[in-house]
Amino acid sequence: MSQDFSDIRHSVRALCREFDGGYWRRVDRDRAYPEEFVGAMTRAGFLAALIPEEFEGSGLGLGAAAAILEEVHLSGGNAAACHAQMYIMGTVLRHGTAAQKKTHLPAIARGEVRLQAFGVTEPASGSDATRIRTRARRDGGDYVVDGQKVWTSRAEHSDLMLLLARTAPRESDQGRHEGLSVFLVDIREARGSGLTIKPIRTMLNHATTEVFFDGLRIPADSLIGEEGEGFRCILDGMNAERILIGAECIGDARWFIEKASGYANEREVFGRPIGRNQGVQFPIARAYAAAEAADLMVRKAAALFDAGEPCGPEANMAKLLASEASWQAADMCMQTFGGYGFAEEYDVERKFRETRLYQVAPVSTNLVLSYLAEHVLGLPRSY
Ligand SMILES: Cc1cc2nc3c(=O)[nH]c(=O)nc-3n(C[C@H](O)[C@H](O)[C@H](O)COP(=O)(O)OP(=O)(O)OC[C@H]3O[C@@H](n4cnc5c(N)ncnc54)[C@H](O)[C@@H]3O)c2cc1C
């Protein structure tokens, strides 16, 4: 059994008690950024969990980070407003120069700088990141960026953005991962000088945006890693993201299961608790089994990541199974609550909307399945 991080869990739980259902309902209703919660998470150092101690972070592993995020979701909260502050910096840590690390990582660890926006998805490329059209063209000591991103979450609440752009044309299907580069864009300087951010209102409170680049000049030293090798630089980060989001889904699933069990014990209809009916019990038990099984995969993937082992299949399976388990639990909880599940005050409908995202983002279920089919099982490439 992997480590349980009970001390960390205890501290996160204590912090989350300050942010109850009423808080999350209010920010959800106003589509507001949960600034107070993010501030508290930052001050407690939880968002610097993965930054090594030499750069003023806590130097913890992904297993600990997963425990932190799981607890936020288990408390009824939503870590999506700040979870990316934990892992986007991984690209700088693993592929940045000594100077880039020294400049950015301690400031991120101290919470003075937010790096929690990651611009990959574009309107015309969808799940196929190799077809992005945003271009970065070298011009003297700068790169000039033109193009558009969509669904760039938290861009309005971030100082820096990790941006994936084409620096060389897509030559062939074979070389589709070549010619992409990653940049660290300073949003504070870029906004109004070629960078425009427009919020997108969605069915959940997610601070997501469209981002437009119109001749934006960024210094050449914004490049992270080698030019043209950007795809490789973000792969580890994508695995970390999938594992951490898997952990959030486990937290959500457990929240729904606890909520449903509590309600099924209390709610009396036909003169007895609804939970006495096996038609109500069994979906709760089934959701519990699914969540426990998915949690094992999240833990396995985190352990492999922390050991520096390849973990692509496990990270993808963790996200797949955990997002399905959380959705199964969400649907079960809604059904257990009957009409009251639809009322705002029980938080079920909010969590139901929030957890649905994770079958689509950061990668959709079909894309995970086709990755497993092709790369793990050796089935023919389908696209
Ligand atoms: C709230 C929110 C926040 C997000 N935050 C970010 C962010 O911060 N940064 C970022 O870069 N992106 C972000 N995304 C984008 C997200 O990663 C994409 O929405 C996701 O990868 C799917 O891409 P798409 O929406 O273009 O769907 P499409 O690629 O258009 O796919 C639509 C559907 O078709 C299916 N499909 C497509 N091709 C195939 C195929 N070959 N075989 C089988 N099925 C297929 C997909 O599985 C999906 O179900 C966010 C999205 C949302 C909704």
C-alpha cells in the first residue's frame, strides 16, 4: 500500500473547513474566482508541494500532491482554480535553464507569481495538439507570436502562461510532434501589447478563457527547452496533470458516496429510510467499489511518477477510471437525493457539473482509450 500522507491530509482538511458549501455556492453562483481559497492554499504552501526545497518549495512527490487535491474535493471544494499552479512549473523544472529555474521557481513557490495557465488547445485543432496553428517566429532577440488558443483556464488569474506554439511547419504525419516549442509568456507584460484574453462562460465555475495573440513580441529567452522539442517538454507534465486530476475525481467520488450514504440513512419515505431498499443501496455500494479500484490506479501511477519510471499508461488509466468513477458516483448521488439533488443548497448539482468536466478535459475518454489501444495493446492506429 502506498503512503497515505495522513498529516498532510489532516492539514488540508483543516484549511478546507474554512471554505464550506456556502462559500463554494457563492463563487459558483457569481462565477467568481475563489481568491480567498486560493490565497489560503498558497499561504499554507500546498501549491508549492512539487517544487524542490532548493527552490523554496516543499520538495514533496506527486503522491503527496494527489493527497492534497483529493482532500480539497472530498471536502466539497474544487481545486481547479489553482491545481495547475502545482504542476505547470514542472516543465520549467525539468527543461528550463538554471537561470530560468532560479528566476521563476522560488517566486512561484512563495506564491508571488502565479504560473497556472497552459495554452495548448485551439479552436481548429481540438484533441490533435500537433495541428495547432499558433506560430512563434524568431525575429532578432524576440519571438513574434500570432494565433489563438481556446479554453485557456485561469489566464486572467495568472502572471505567466506556458504556451505551446509552432516554430516550424508540420512536415509530415511521422514528424507531427516536431517543430512545436514551449514558451513562458509573461501575461502581465503581454496583455494589451498583442495578447487579449476573453472569458468563456461555462456550465461550471472554471475561469476559462479564449486567448488571442496578435504580433505579440516575447523575448527569445522565454523559450523553455530546445526549439522544436516542445512536445517532449510537456509530456511529463501531462502525466502529472492526469494523475492529479484523477486524485481530484477520487475526492469527488468519495464526497458523493458519503453524501448519498448519509442521505439514504436519514431520508424516510414509506415509513423507513430509503437506504433500507437495496435498489438505493446497491448503486452506492457499486460506486464505492469503482472509486476504490480507481484510487489504486491513481496511487500506482503516482508511485511510478515519483520513482521516475515511465507511467504514461497508468497516468491515462488513472484519469480514465477515476473520472468515470466520479461520474458514476455523481449520477448515483443525484438519484439518491431525488428532487433535492437539483436544489442548489445540497451542493450535489454543483459537484455534479464540476466533476463531469474530467471526462473531456484535460484529455477526453476516447483519446485515452485510443492511446491504450494503440500504444499499449498494439492495435492499428485509427487516426
Ligand atoms: C472547462 C475547460 C477547461 C479547459 N482547460 C484547458 C486549459 O487550461 N488548457 C488547454 O490547453 N485546454 C483546456 N481545455 C481543453 C480540453 O483539453 C479539450 O476540450 C479537450 O482536449 C477536447 O478537445 P476538444 O474540446 O477540441 O474536442 P474535440 O477534439 O473536438 O473532440 C470532440 C469529441 O470527439 C471525440 N474525438 C475526437 N477525435 C476522435 C477520434 N479520433 N476517435 C474517437 N473520438 C474522437 C473526443 O473524444 C470528444 O469526445 C479545457 C476544456 C474545458 C471544457
